[in-house]
Amino acid sequence: MFRDLIYRFYQGRLEAAVRNREMPQHVGVILDGNRRYARKSEVAIGAGHRAGADKGEELVQWCDELGIPAVTLWVLSTDNFKRDPEELETIFSIIEEKIAALGEAQTRSKRRRIRAVGRLELLPASTREAIQRVERDTADYGPYELLVAVGYGGREEITDAVKRLIADRLTSGESLEGIASRLEPDEISRYMYASDIPDPDLIIRTSGEVRLSGFLLWQSAYSEYYFCDVYWPEFRRIDFLRAIRSYDRRQRRRGA
């Protein structure tokens, strides 16, 4: 009881301090550790994924309350398709359920436009339909944004962007030599999955892994990183506030 009281007091102080400082405009989160959490808790792997999905919903609410305009959640990588088919089936079912719930929640909180980014053609038809439905239902919402990275890989995104750029230029009559000679980073940026969203200011990864694993590989050149030891389902609001505080304390020079 006393410990809970101290915890709430500390969280309140931390939140008050964070609200008075610079807030990131785009936060990307690598939701890592669902399976390890399940093993530690001695529950089914599917239960770990469900707990992680619930935590993702909580995080979006925290961002709403702090006024963070853009959020990207990495829920499934292209590498994850190597997992057991039964586990993948559970993951797809949870994604369908949660993305629908997030869409419905926008009528009660800040109205975020929801989009999925990744190689969506790899997903089951029912998952693609659920995504298309929520994208259609929230298409006119904003200015807040929620990107769900599913079937996503950073190298794949860059590859797809270059392919689309080349295809567009060839269609307009340019030669490959001409395309190559005039190719600039800003042009490639315009072909990324969600090119209208600003690059992430802060990227958070849970579970103690200290790497990005290709998350927003192109867009994260000037991002600040925050690594947290807890598994994703155990990530608390106080952990999130500490990440925001850490971001605020850093000097962002962008090469200057």
C-alpha cells in the first residue's frame, strides 16, 4: 500500500515535469518481449501477444494525454513470418481485433488517423480487410496519426521506395542513367510508406535489446533512442515518462 502511494507520487511528479518541457512530435516503439514475458509468466505465447496488444492500446492513450501527434507501433516484422504458423494465426487474429478497437476508440479520445505500413500483401486477407476498414473509417481524422507497422522491415521499405521511384521515372520517360545521376536522399524519402509523417524524434525499444533491428531504418537517422529492460507487456506509464524525460535532456545537434 505504502509502496503504491510512493509510486503514484513519483509518477505524478515526473509527469508534471515532463509536461512542462519539450515533447517529441513522433514516437516510434518497438514492442519487444511478448514471448519472453509469456514464458516468464508461465502462460501461453498467445496470452503474451494479447497482453502486448493491450499495452499498445494503453500507450496510444498515454500519447493522447501528453499531446504527442504521431505514434508508430512495430507489431510484426517481415522476419516474424518465419514463426510457427499457429503462433502467426494468433498474432493476425489479435491484430484484427486490436486495430478495430483502436479505430472505435477514436470517437472517444483524440481522433487519430490510423494507417498500416509494411508489405501488407503478405498478410492474410482477413487482416488486410480489417486494416482497410479502419483506414477508411479514420481517413478524415487528424491531425494526430497512428501508424501500425505490420509485415514491416526497414530494408524492405527502402527497397520498395527505390523500386517505386524508378518505376515512376521510367514511366515519365527518363532513362536509368538519368535517374541514377539525379538521385538524391530527399527524393527517396518521398517514396517511403508514410512519407507525409515527420521522422521520429524518439524511438523506444523494450526487453533489454539494444538495437533497432531495421525499424524505420531510413527515418531514424537523427532519432533519439531509449532502451528499456522490461518486457513490452510490463512497460509502465512511468517507464514511458522516463523515456520522454530522457529525450528532453538530450541536445539534438543533427550533425551541427
